[in-house]
Amino acid sequence: MTQETGGGTEPGTEDWSGVHRGPLRPGEWVRLIDSKGRKHNFCLEAGKRFFSNKGHLEHDELLGREEGFTVKSSGGGEYLVFRPLLSEFVISMPRGAAVVYPKDSAQIIAMADVFPGAHVVEAGVGSGALTCSLLRAVGPTGRVSSFERREEFADVARRNVIQFFGGDHPAWSLRVGDLAEELPRSGERADRIILDMLAPWECLEAAADALRPGGIVCAYVATTTQLSRFVETVRLHGGFTEPAAWESLVRDWHVEGLAVRPGHAMIGHTAFLVTARRMAPGERTLLKKRRPAPGAYGPDYQGPRPPGVPVEDPES
């Protein structure tokens, strides 16, 4: 959140992007990176010190300088100094609940087609990582309505979002409560609904009632059992298109001249994502014509069943 002025860059409320420009100021986070790639994130405060195994740095040595410089600690350690990107901030932010990783936030923004000016409903808010990405995507003309069941998670998320944007974002509202109860009570209509919770199928009816025709519901679930239960509940509902389910894996690469190989580190499974579009009122989606795989809905299957799929007799 910045505003250009004749004397430099001061905190403002024009773009609400969370991007700061100009000299480093007290209250901002900085990211230190050493020659081995180790990273340290902390909030700048006048008169304070940063300590590492390479000695200490005075915060005052960093304040007032443009980011993108090197600095040396009392023990001879050298560091690059930058403001953290959003993807870096959310990984290091204080946590109440697990954060949505940047690779998944990016997929949600792209595949749920979150656009400037959209009204997005989010439940639950966790530590506020996805909230920051949603607010940046909808911009100050959009709206993000977040619901969180646990007060302690809501408090952590509120602090993190305020820290990143530099104040109370005008497009954000946060309510403590169950979306399945609170959203119908609010009477709100939404373009997109993001469900990041243990049992998102419990909120599907509320989501269906609140979504505009053509709107998108997106679920973020960690396990295959959650994935199956949510997808089959969406199918049984009938008021959504056939759900699409996927996960994304990110692998870095080592590149030095002709020594080009996959890196040893990899961000593997974090969660599954599911999206489906809302049909118009009174309209039903097309039924799948292909037969389910043998045994897919066998006697051991206990979840919701698509229309026309019979319950198999375990004795047959």
C-alpha cells in the first residue's frame, strides 16, 4: 500500500496492493538473505537489533535506505536486504493455522478466475495467507468476506493482513462464525466462494444459495477422503457443473553451466483443489454418460452417490 509524493513514498491507501516503495520505514518487514541462501524475516523497529550466528545488525543501519542493498553484521556475515514479496511474507508470517502455500493461492486466483471488483467469500481464514492474495486480486473496488469459526485464528489472520497491507483493507470484512449459518443470514451474493475447511460439503448448500449464476465454488482439501466426499456431494447437488479436481507440485532446478538437474528440494502435496460453476436457478447440469470405474461405488463405498448409481449388495 503506497502513495507517491514529492518527498518520497509515504504509506497511503490508493492502491492497497501491499507493495511498499521508497526508503525502509519502521513497522515494515524486511528479508535478509545470506550467501548460502538462508533467509531471515523481521519487522523493523528503531533502536532494535537483529541477531544471528554471524553476530548482530542494528535496525537503524537499515532504516531510511532503499531496498536492494548489502549489509555486514558485527561477525562479518553479509546479507542482501529486500522487502519480502507476498509469496515470501505468507511463508514466514505468524501462524494460527497452516497457511495456504503460494503455489495453491496462485492456482486458486487463476482457476477460480478471481478478478478486480469481484465479491469473494472465503471460509475459513486460517492465518490470512490466502486472504492477502484474494484482496490483492479483487482490488479496492472488490470485496472479500471472510468467515472463521475460531476466534484465535481470526485474531492472527487480522494482524497478518493489517501488517501486510499497512492498515485495515477497505475491501475486507472478517466474521467469526460458521459460514453455513452466517452466510444465509447475511443475504450476501458472491461471484466466487472459497472453502478451506475440514468438511466443505457441509457448506455447499449455503454456497449454492449465495453464488450468482456462473459463479465458482472452490474447495481446498488435504486428503483423498475429503476430496471424494466433496466432489460427490457437488455431483449429487446437481446445481453445479461437473467438478474438476487436481493438485500442483513444484520442483526447483539446479543450473550451473552444463550442470542442469532437478533440485533436491520439492514442494510436493499440500492440498487438492476442486472447482465447479453454479448453474442458473432451476437448471440442472448434464449427467455424465460414461460408466463409473468398476468398484468405484462398490459395497465398501459409504459416501454420496451420483444420480442413477445403485447401492451394491455386499452379498452379490
